[in-house]
Amino acid sequence: MQYSIKRSKDLSDNEIELILKSWEIEDWLDLDSSSFKMKFENSEFHFLENDDRIVSLARINFDFKLEIQENLQSFAELVGLVSVEKTKGYGSFLLNKMMTNLKEREIETIGFCKLELRPFYERNDIQILYGNGIFITEFDNNKWIDSDDDDILIIKTSEENINILRSLNEQNKAILV
């Protein structure tokens, strides 16, 4: 198994095509390589390869900020973790490699998940702030929209920031900046 990291500008057309196909986000399926690289210029992509085939991938978004109690909190965000080949343990293997890498680089990183994905992260010993993901909101198209993620995943974060995220509730929401 080969673990690698690439910035968006270093991705090949085939890698971009595989990422878009794996993510299945309809609004992004028509992105060409140049547009993809610009859209994700503040991201890095983590890959797990087996026999020169990408079997799992994820993105770290370095352009993620939350306003909590009028304070701006910057995190890297783990997003888009998928296995191209399911039920072979590739997602868990990649997640563990990523966690080690992010901890070694001391990058404050969180992620989010829906209820149905919670067991995967529990099996991989990820600290989860259960039910706190729903307290993140953003202003889009002239209205406030609450997150549809249930949980916040603690990938590598200080105890102080964990406590700040743990304090989120209906009266104390985080605003996605």
C-alpha cells in the first residue's frame, strides 16, 4: 500500500476525474481540471494506492473557519473520505495514515459525519462530539442554513478547542465563515 499527498495543482486529469466520480456531488461533476484546481487550491488530497490503483482518497480543506462566540477559529477540515473499493478496510487504513500525518505536522483538524457514518469513525477510535455538528450554521441565499451533519470528528485538536466545540448548542451556534 502506498500513501501519498498532493496539492490540487499537482493532480493529474485522471486523478481529478476519479475524485469527482467518487464524491458524486452533482454540482461538481462538470468541473474541468483547471476549474477543479482553482476551486480546491487551498486543499491537499490524500491517497491510498494498491497496485498503482487509487483505492481510497480524502481531502483536507485548509480554508475552513468557524465564528464561535464572536471569535474566529481556524481548522483544517477532513472531508470527502471515500473508498473506491468498499469493505476492504482501505478507508480505515487511509484515515489512520492521515491522522498520523496530521498529528506529526501539528495541524488542527476536525471533520463531520452524519449519523449513519458514526459507527465507521467509532471503529477507528476517532473522538466524536455526538450531536454537535448540527449547531453549525451558514448564511446562504439570504437565509440561515443549519448543517445536516450530526457529529464533529476530532482528528487532531487542542483540548481548549475541543471544549469550545463541545459547548455548541442551540443558543451557541458556530457560523461557517
